[in-house]
Amino acid sequence: MSQGITSDIISIFEKFPKTIDGKDAILEMKENNGKNWKQMEWAGFYFEYWCNQNLKNILEMPYSKKYGNVTFDAFFKRPWDFKFHAIEASKWAPINDYEAISTAIDEFGDLGIVLAECSVDYDNERSDFKKWHDSLKGKTTPYVEAAIKRNAPSRRRKTEIKVKRISFINLNRKLLDNACKSFQENFKNSNGKSRRRKVKLDLSKIKDNLEYAIHFS
């Protein structure tokens, strides 16, 4: 076990709910002033929210140091990032900004990734979950209005997740160079500005860097 992972941290993550209903998660974040309850990708934001609620007395959350415009979710002996991955989607798990990760690795030797690997249920063909969430959010944001105007496709919303494993991954230079690829280098945001280069991690190549794993039956 890495020096950045303690038995106290492990025992807290072992209490993470095995099944999470999307509506319940969104309402919980909303009622507790979770800033990202309006986001369509609620599952990843709920994982971050839950970590903050349960680990804020052990970890520095968020890590106060900025790498460009990027902050990592937490710090304890090294920067940590909390990520969610739908296991049916791909072996590639999106992580974070490439330059920020590379700089943190240069500074600390590695970055701690805590990855919630989950099975996912999606919205029905009537988009009932999306309609419920849109109604809860109220007024349409300028970002959504712009997407509607350009006829941007709307991704199916996740409605429930079942947690299979929480993995603690040591993302060091060797793993970054040999088991990662970058994406969205040529993508643009709705305001026309280029998106920053991000990292995807090949989960089939993390065996030697898997520091600990909690399995959920």
C-alpha cells in the first residue's frame, strides 16, 4: 500500500454506496449546496461530492495549489484526483489536463487517482430522466441554449450506477508515457476557444500501478 493511502482512508471508501440512484444523488447535492448538481454527468460529480463530504477532515480538499487553471481534488502527501468510469463504455478512463498531470508528476513523482468503476443504467427513449432534471434546474442556461441552436446531439443521461470497484492508481511518468493517450486537442468549447489537451488512461495496463482496490459484490 502506498504511503498516500491509509487504513482510515480505505475504511471510509468501503462505506461508499454500492448502488446510487441519479435522482437521489442530484437531490442530495442540491440540498447540501453541491455546486455541480445541475451537471448532466452527475455520477462523476456525485463521487467528488461524496469524497469531499466524507474525507474533508483527512485530506486537503480541494488542493489549494493550481497548475495553470487546473486544481486537483485533494492532497495528502501527493495530489489526488477522484474519477468515475462507466465500465461498459471503454477501457479508456478520462483523467485530467495533460500539462497539469505532467507537472504534478515532476514535482511529487506520481499522482494518486481514485477511480470508481461502475456499471451504468441509462435514460429511456422518452428521456424521462432528462426531462425531470431539466425541470429541476429551471431556467435554461446560455450554454444549453447555444447547443439547441446548433442542433447539438444530446447524450443519454445516466439514471443509476452500480459500483463494482474503487481503484487506487499510482499515475507516474512511466504509466503516463506508456498507458495513456491524449484527447480533445482539436476540440472547441461553445465560446469557440480550444479545449486543453486531456489524458485517457488505459485500464488494461494499470496492474503494476494498482496500489489498492475495493471490490463491491
